[in-house]
Amino acid sequence: MTAKLISGIEIAKEIREELTAEVAELKEKYNIVPGLVTILVGEDPASQSYVAAKNKTAHALGIHSEQVTLDPDTSEEDLLALVDKYNKDPKINGILVQLPLPKHINEANILYAIDPDKDVDGFHPVNVGKMVLGEKCFLPCTPHGILEMLTRSGVETSGAEVVIIGRSNIVGKPIANLMLQKRDGGNATITLCHTRTKDMAAHCRRADIIIAAVGVPKMVTADMVKEGAAIIDVGVNRIGKASNGKAILAGDVDFDAVKEIASCITPVPGGVGPMTITMLMKNTVQAAKMAANLI
Ligand code: GUN
């Protein structure tokens, strides 16, 4: 079997078209322009490219976006002051502080300082708590994007055995939570594997859906995959540099071998990545509507 490709580029395009129409309607009917600020501390090339892509997408959709880049030695105090400034800025509905932060800054202190109503990453404990309880909140972008990819490409999650590899706060833990809820893309039976899991391969071989979010290139091999399983690859691993200087990327899944066994699979690049950015835009529009009491 050669798997169907689940294209994040195509699905993201579909959602962006919906958002473009929604942003235009907000402007026309209510004179509202959703606003996003991205804050990057330091010069990490991967973070720089993620932040640039977020701002470019915001512009393309008609969202007002501001990009702040700070010196790597910016103090925690100065960063907190900046977050506070944007918490109070009515033009800004969403605040995104790009992670990871330099070691001298306590990440939790910064994330907890963001107004939960502007927390378009869905990382604030208020939003995490609401998400776990199934209440309306900002869903974290990568897990939300994965749900959209599964539902929009017709992968049945209800009753499915889902194996998630990786227990991060950004992907593993929230996607596990969302997929066990009574909701679209949910009602699944979840196994969450991590570095201490015994016999990861045995768990994976039982899975109808595997979600790999570990950061180890090509860790999920063909012998770990059941015939016909759906594969979501969240990994973005830089495994070298091409002659033109561009990074060569590999996912957490051995794509070439696994595509012969799976029923559908996300590529890297062009899979989960574009969805994460798109869901950030969706959250920014949601934040603007919330601020105007429209939802
Ligand atoms: N770094 C890697 N992924 C993310 C993300 O989704 N949001 C933020 N703020 N930083 C990240």
C-alpha cells in the first residue's frame, strides 16, 4: 500500500481562506482588525524563521501584526514589562512569545504573565485548565492543527487506538487530552508513550493512529506500524545543510518506508508545520471576536 498524503499545506490553505473571509467580514461589519504581536528573544535561526512565517501569514490574512526582536541578553524584567505593555494595548488581541527563551529567563514567569484572553498559544494555565475540562478556550496550535488534519481528511478517531509518542506540554500532553474528549477528532483510546516506555514498538503496532512528537529523526520505523494506520509526524529535525545553505529536514517517522504500510501520512516539511501557524491565526481571530464580545 502507498499511503495517501495528508497535506498540511492544502488543509492550511483551506482554513486560511475561511479566515481571510472572516477577517474581511469583521472589518466590514464591525471595523475590527485582529492584532497579533510576536516576541522573539535572541537569534536562534529556527525561531527566526518560525516567527517570520507567523508574521507573513498574519499579513496575508489581513491581520495586523507586530514583530518585536530582542537582544539575547534581555532581562526577564524587561520582557515582563513588554508583555504587560501588550496586555494593555487594545490593538493587540494575541501575544506570542516564541519558545525556547534564553536560559536566564524563566519561561513559566513569562507565559503566566500573558493575559489569558490574549494567550493565542494556549499555554497559560487558565487555558490549559479549561482545555482539560473541555471548556471554551484557546487550544494550543499544534494539537488543534492535528485535530483539523485528522477530521478534514476523514480519519476516524472515535473508538480508534491512538499512540502518541512524546509527553511535551506543547504537543504530547494536550493532544492526548483533546483526543480523549467527546468532540470532533476525539473519542479515541489514548496511549501516551515517552522515554521510559517499555517496548514502544509493541504499543505502536496496535495503533490505528500514531502521532510522533519526539524530536528524534526517523524514530518510527516501518516495523512499528500496523498495516493501514494513519501517521501524523510532528517532528521537524534538522539533519544537515543542503549546498544552497537551506536546512535538510526529517520528521520523527521514516517516511519512505512507513508510507508503504500506512493508509495516510503527513510529510515533513509541508505537514503539521503549516497547520500550527494557521491555528495561531484562527486563535488570533477568536481573540479579536472575544474582545469585541462577538462570541
Ligand atoms: N516554539 C516551538 N513551537 C512553539 C509554539 O507553538 N509557540 C511558541 N510560542 N513557541 C514555540
